[in-house]
Amino acid sequence: MSQSDQVHTSETSRSAAPRPGHLPPVEDLVACPTCDALYQLPDVPKGSRARCLRCHTVLTAPRDGAMTRIVMLAGTSVILMLAAIFFPFLELTAAGITQRSSIMDVVLVFADGPFVGLAIAVGALIVILPLARFLALIYVLAPMAFGWRPAREAVPVFRLAERMKPWSMAEIFIVGVAVALIKVAGLAHLSLGPAFWAFVALVLITAVKDTFMCRLTIWKTLEQRSQ
Amino acid sequence: MMTARSAGLVGCPNCGRVHDVPAPGRCQRCGWRLPGHAPDRSLQRVWAWLFAGLVVYIPANIYPMLRTNTFGRTTESTILEGVVDLLHHGSYGVALVVFVASIVIPIGKFFAIAYLAISVERREMMQVHARHRLFEVVEFIGRWSMIDVFVVAILAALVQLDFAATINPGIAAISFALSVAFTMLSAQSFDPKTIWLDGDMRPR
Ligand SMILES: [Zn+2]
Ligand SMILES: [Zn+2]
């Protein structure tokens, strides 16, 4: 991974009163999504990053073969998630009784009574939203990786995938597991099942995948290919 | 610093595509709603979600988060009592994690978002760069408050050993989860561009 932090941005002309015609065509311009600063972004070399000079938001960070890698990593994540759902997650032994629980059990424990809403929320945050995001990324980026035209409704699907990002809380769930382990340490003996490790692998892969995600490149490619 | 706005153009807040004026209602590339058509209500949304988050945060701290039943004896513990419990067991590190995630971050977030929203209306406060930093921290760190909700869910799922021990969630788990969600929505409604408006050249 070559990560030069070098700024490849060139600010557009600083003329005090911008006239139409003085600026390059809008296709060559990028407005920082965070602070609206205007840039004329030349082709940024693969493997380097362009940051906004003012707010340091990463504007673009193209990587070689990024689309293919994201699709493969997202596919791996889907498989790991399916394994994590159905295999035993934690094993608890207390007073001679052993109890295995899968993530499904964690979600379904509240499925009746006043905690249904909480069950749905927990299920959504740790399973459904991460899974939906992986599938959405595969749907949008697989045709891009092959150089095909975008899939139907790829634009709203990718927008949705972006929206889901802060609500996918797999990594927070891992920390929750660690805290829970310590909380019951005095009460019972807990051991980690295979699904836990699948889940940890999934979190790590998601982190790697996000380093390949250059939103600007994806949006631009979607736009160009749909024409 | 020249901005899309000061150049008389409209930049998409989602993908950065620049549009000529008059801009379409939605971004031509990503379909995001572009500013400048309907009156901007983002600040009202920020306050509304923040208020909702604050309202449900109060019962989250008063009512029990966890109901533990060991050998027929039931104990209930609130968020703070959970932290104290961990301290008693000598798990100082974990106690700190839970304390920060469930108490420091939520309360800090209420103040931070309120401060950011107020400073948009009154311009002379903290430096723009510091405010931007604060916004990034709030956005990044807010979701981690959900830890305690997951802990409760995991414990309740695992510890169902009939007579020996059962753990059930308390009503505070719901209001705390809602509080985290509402404040996340509040932070997401905040438009970071308003932080920078001061330094921009205003369109004539
Ligand atoms: Zn910027
Ligand atoms: Zn856009």
C-alpha cells in the first residue's frame, strides 16, 4: 500500500470576482463535500490521496483495481457474516450447565415482550445493515469492476450503502462482547465460539475494504458509464 | 478560499459534483438533494433530534439497564451502577470503557452539538478549524455509545440459566438506544458547510 499523503489539489484561480467563462467547465471541478471549497482536480495518480486544503477531507484516493478488491472483500464479508450468524458465538458454563448462543439467539432473546423493538434494532445494527451494505456494494461495484454498464438503480443503491455506513456497528458489537465477557466472569465461565472469530475477521476486512473506497471515483465512474 | 457557492455554482454535499446555476433540484450524478431550493431547515432538525435525544437520555439513567437474578434474588442496576459494579470487581479498564461510552460521550455530545448549532447562529465563537474538528469527533465517536446496549443484549441472551442465574434487559436499555440513535441523527442533520461560511467569500 503506497500512501503518499501529498496533496495533489490545485486550487482554482483565486480571482476576486469570478466570471462565467473564467472557470473551467463544471465537469472538471470538484466542490469539497464538507466545506464547499472549489478545486480543479486533475487526474490524481493511483495510490495517492487528494485532501481538501481547508478542512482536510479526503477528496479522492484512487487505488489500482479498487473496484475488484472491494467486490471480493465484500463477498468474503457476506460469507463470514452468514457463518457468524449460525455458528455458536459464545459458550457459557455455570453451575454445570453449558449454554451455546449464536448471534441469532442474541437477537431473538427479546423477540417477545416489550423488548421487540430492541431486538429489531440490535439485529439491524449488527447483522442486517452490515449485510445489506456488503450486498449493495457488490451490486453497484461488480459491474464497474468488469467494465460493464451500471446495474439498474445503481445510483440510489450506492447512496443507500453510504447512508448505512454509520449504522453498521459490527466493530462496536465486538467491544460489547469483550465487556460482556468481563461482566459475567464472576458469574460463569465464558468461551468464544467460531462465530466470534468470523465476526472479528469480518470487522477487519470491512476496515481494509473501506481504505479502497474512493467515493469520488465510484460516483464519477457511475456517471460516465451510465451515459 | 473560493467555494462553489462564492463562484456562483452549486456543489453537491454528497459527491462534490459542481452544477451551474440555476442548479437542478437533485444532483445529476448521485441524486442528492441540492441546497438552495427549499428553505434550509437543517438547523431545526439538529435541534429537534438533539432535544429528543436529551429527553430519552433522562429515563435511560434513572431506570435499570440490567435485571440480574441469581438464586432467586433480583438486583437491578442502572448505567452508573453497572460502572460501579465493574469497579468493585476490580475491572478498572472495562469500567472506564463503559463510563466513557455511556456517560462521558453522550453528555459531551449534547454539549458539542448544541455548541456547534449555536455557533452557526452567532458567528464570533471558536475558530472554524477547531469547530470542524469538534464536528468530526462528534460524528466519529457518537456511535460508540451503543456499546452498553450490546452488552445488555449479549448478557440477556447468554445468561438464561434458570435457577442459577438469569439476566434480563431493563427499560433503560430501550431509552438509551433511542438516545444514541437520536443524537446520531442530530449530528447527521448538521450541515458542516455552515461552519465555514464565515471564511468564504460571499456571493454578490
Ligand atoms: Zn473541505
Ligand atoms: Zn452528488
